[in-house]
Amino acid sequence: MKGFIRATIQHSLAWSFCALYVPCLILIAIVTLGRFPNTVHRPLIRFWGRMMLRFSGARLEIDPACAEALRRREARVITFNHASSLDVFIIAALFPPGGYAVVKREIVYIPFIGWGIYFLEFIRLDRSNRERAVASLQATGKRMREEGLTVFIAPEGTRTSSRAPAAFKLGAFRLAEASQTPIVPLVIDGAAEMWPKDKLYCTGGTIKIRMLEAIPHEELVGRGVHETAEELRVRYARDLGVELRREPKLQAA
């Protein structure tokens, strides 16, 4: 009964806020013609993420070095472990200058949240069409080089059902190849326990955010995407203190 009450309160607050806030955000994006992404759009996206975390009862504890890195604008691929419904709010709350996020194309069908993603400059990846997905990553890589953009992407592709990272797809590594930028691993520690994939509400608590050592573009080229992906997955598991499960062969996107 307590869980039902908590879920009702959280969802009521979150959806009511989205119903009011997201249409205003979309209107601002249309009126400004996307001309002020860092001074207007991204601060509004960060505010949305922080409010959604507050409604969920979740707090972020960001490592100082990580916080400093996120204040800088630079071309990089930031990967993150994806095991919680909170992750979309966390990434929104962390958006740096020049920040974008890769999302599944199907997310645009979610009321309010999906509409905001459609009108703002998120990178929608169609995983059902490999050629289209590859073309999207190539185009994004070119923009990253030219404009100094940071792109967030979950190498697992979708939420996992446990704290241990699932097999990595190769989209994040192909994007780093195309953009000739480093991969910066971001660790989300605690969200999986608070709001796992199969739970209807968040139990609340503190989520720790930190960064692991970056993988330079030269190292990625030298090792290749497959070896780099598996090595990074091992690093995530080691940092989170979990054992890896046996997984099928790495997928392309």
C-alpha cells in the first residue's frame, strides 16, 4: 500500500509538471528558432531534469572533478551506464554547454517528454534501420568536430535489468571514431537500486556521479571498437563492484 501511494504521488507530480512545463519549453524553442541553445534551452532542460529528480526523491552527489568537467564545452562522447528510469532525468540535469543526448527514436511517442525531445536538438537514433542509424552517427560526428559538442550515449542501448552492465552496442564507439573525439565514461551509481527497470516508483536517496579516465581517440583507433567496448564494460563493472554476465556478441549500433 505504501508503494502504491508513493508511486501515485510521484507520477502525479511529475506528469502534472511535464504537462505545464514542456509545452512552454517547446514554445520557447519555436519562438527563439533554436538560436540560444546554451543561454536558454539547456538551462531549461537542466531545470526540468532537476525537478523530475526532486519529485522522485533522488539527489545527485557529483564528484568535484566531474562537475568541473561538465562545466566545460568540448567535443567528446560521454558514455553512461543505463540501469534506471531515473537516467533520463540525470542526464538532462547534467547537460553541459554544447550538450546533446542520443535517444531511441521511439521515445518521441511518450507524451510531453517525447514532444520536447522532438522539438529540441536531441539526436534520435533509429535502431531498426542500421543504414539510417550509421548515417545519423556520421552526421553527428561531423557536427561534434565543427562545433565542439558533447554527446551523451548509453552504450548498452536500453535500460538493463541489473546493476551489472549488459553487452555494449558499438554506436558510442563508432560516434567517437567519426568525430575523432575521446570517450569519457560517466558512472551513475545508485540509480539502479532506487528505480530499476521493473519498478513503478523511486524509493529515493542519493545518486553518486563520477567520471572514469577518458579513452583518447588514438587509443580507440589502435585497439579497435570491439576491444575498446569490452574493455570499457569491464571498467564500468569494476568501478561499480559487480561481476559481468556472459553476453552475446557485440552489436553494431
